[in-house]
Amino acid sequence: MPLPMMRKSARRSTPLLLLLSYHRHPMNAPVPPAPDAIRLDVRAAAGTYGIEIAPDLSARLAAFLDASKVPARRFIVSSPTVWRLHGDRFGGLTGDEPILIPDGERHKHLATVGRIYDALIRAGADRATTIVAIGGGMVGDIAGFAAATYLRGVPVVQVPTTLLAQVDSSVGGKVGVNHALGKNLIGAFHPPAAVAIDPDLLATLPRREFRAGLYEVVKYGVIASPGLFDRVQQQLKAIFARDASVLLPVIAESCRIKARIVEQDERESGVRRTLNFGHTAGHGLESVTKYRRFRHGEAIAYGMLVAAELAVMRHALAADARERLASLIVQMGPLPPVGDLSSAEILEAVTRDKKVIAGRLHFVLPAAIGSTTVVTDVTEEELTAALIATGLRT
Ligand SMILES: NC(=O)c1ccc[n+]([C@@H]2O[C@H](COP(=O)([O-])OP(=O)(O)OC[C@H]3O[C@@H](n4cnc5c(N)ncnc54)[C@H](O)[C@@H]3O)[C@@H](O)[C@H]2O)c1
Ligand SMILES: [Zn+2]
């Protein structure tokens, strides 16, 4: 298989005929949503919450929060970068100062959560408080964790501003922080009271961040939706141009897939594991490079290729399906190199990872574009061969 990082991107701009159908209906809101808004409901153990996806939703956020019936005192948690770029869109949402936490995964720890508690306590935030998390997955996870624990839990509304957060981390209720000894080791399940997704916010996202989120969209296509996979492939140019009308159905379909999976398995004991497609080898790559080389989605791109390779080796996936995945990843643009990384190192990291359950490595393998199987009998030899076929050294 050609290495994805070696080829120049060659995107196609074929217009797409396929139309996913969505149930569009007005929200029970004082201000009606834009006609092109998409609304999804997610059932969680703690109650159903709504996701609204609409261009310019940030400008209507106050009405959205009122309609979501969350407590009236609102505290924004955001980051300086996001606030500098987009803070003015959220004017009038609250009289309280936004709580800005430093950006970057290295600040995703308990001390930063402590700063949020400090600000809330100083401002006299009581149980009738809503946390509004405006930012990428890092802000969403950390603000969500603060909300899960402050006064034993106050509602959080997620307003994701990266593509990754809009299609993945804002939905499903996993919140948490890192520990010095590992990623996301401290956390809770705290489903949002509502999720407000405004694709217009993505206009300022650096291209590499945008692409990193798009790999997770490709993941959804492979695990659950050939239509989504085709749509990304055929509309890649318009997607990268951040055309909101093109992004809207892509984000909505991704959220719908994630929502349907987490509804069935909120606490990840079964089907939710399929969301880990690409994440077994992907986490190994992130870990051996100390989280510095890859954006998360980039490591997942390689992880998906490794899993597809494994599946082809087992005659569980047609070689042309693997080629379709590889060629889409190539078209999406360059990935950081992996040729200097040894398969043995990755293997060690993978077997240390938390997806080893009761001593067995759970691997999500694609069975076709649109379906997966979970296997527990992948051998070290097989994984090594798949890593090498994906470009790693022995
Ligand atoms: N809870 C979950 O289910 C879940 C799932 C996947 C990932 N995550 C977590 O999400 C985090 C990664 O999230 P991420 O990829 O969004 O990264 P991030 O939150 O670190 O944001 C990436 C960068 O983009 C900037 N940014 C955010 N919005 C922007 C905008 N609109 N314009 C310009 N710049 C903007 C941020 O300031 C930051 O520098 C990780 O901590 C990961 O563990 C959680
Ligand atoms: Zn991921």
C-alpha cells in the first residue's frame, strides 16, 4: 500500500447526488431555528438531550439555552484562542465573566479544573448554574468534568468549536482530564444538557486541526455508513472549503451515528467499542511519540489503515475496500511520517493500552465500508505484519 504521507492530495469535486434524509422540525423555542437547522435527540440514562446543528447557531445561543430549559445563571468556560476569535458572537449570554482556561493538552489536568472551581465559587455559583463549554474537545472535556463534579453536578451545554469536538467529543457524555501517568485517566460520564453545533465556527480552524477531525468522520463512515464515506470522498474539496451547507449533513450524520451507538451502550461495555476503530494502533502511535507528533485524528488515520490491513490479511475485508480507505486518506492530505517508528515499540504500547480487557486485546476490524467486527484473537505476529505493511519499521 502506498504510504499516505508520500502522495500529494488529489481531491475530487464530483457533485454528490446522494442525500441523507433528516427529520427536520422546529424546536420548542421562542426563536425558531434557521430553516436549515438539524435537530437530533439523544437518549441517555439521565434523560434525553438535544443536539442542534445550524449555521449561525452561536448568535442564537441565548434562545437555544432558554429552549433547552437549563438553569438561568450561565458560566462560559472557553480558551483564550477561541474567545479571541469568537467571543463577540456570544455577547449577551451571561453577565458573568467567561472563565478562560489555557489551551493545550498539557493543561488538561486537575489543577486546571481547580481554576474553574475557584472562579465558580468566587462568583457564588449555586446549583441553579449552567456551564457553557465553548471550545475544542479539550475545553469540552475539562469543563464537562468541572460540571460533573461541582456541587456534585451541574448541567453542561457543549458548544464545540473544532470539527473533532463537533462530530465526536461533545456527544456521548465522557468528560475528564489527564493524569501525569496517562491520558483521560480521571473522568466521569456526564451527558450534556444540550449540544449547540455551529459549523460557521470552523472557518477559523487551522487546516491541520480540521483534517484531524475529518479522519473521525471517515471512521464513522467505515464503521456505520457507506453513504457518509462516499459523501466525504466526493465532496472533499467543498468540505475543506468549510462550505456550511456541505458540512451540515456531514456533521449531522456523524453525530447521529455516535448518538445511536452511545444510546445503546452509554458506558462502553459492548457496541460503543466499535467507535474505537482505528484507535488501538492509533493510541499506540500517539503514546510512543509522546503525543507530540500526531494530532489525535492523524494517529487514528494510521490506526484505521492498520486495522484494515489486519482484516485483509484475515480475509475478513476485501482488498478493494482497504484500497478505498487508503486512497481517501491519501486524498485528504499529508500525515506525519511513521517510517522511523518500530513496530515492536507500538506493539508494546498497544498491549499496555486500556483496550486490553482481561488480558485480551480487543480489535475493531472493518468487515466492509459500513460495518465492523470486534475480535479478541489478534496475535502479535499479525499486528506486527500489519504495522509493517502500513509503513512502520521492524
Ligand atoms: N469526550 C470524548 O468522548 C472525547 C472524544 C474524542 C476526543 N476527546 C478529547 O478531545 C481533545 C481534543 O480535542 P480537539 O481536537 O478539539 O483539540 P483542542 O480542544 O486541543 O483544540 C485544538 C486547537 O484548536 C483551537 N481551536 C478550537 N476551536 C477553534 C476555532 N474555531 N478556530 C480556531 N482555533 C480553534 C484550540 O485553541 C486548540 O489550540 C482531547 O483532549 C481528547 O482527549 C474527547
Ligand atoms: Zn478518536
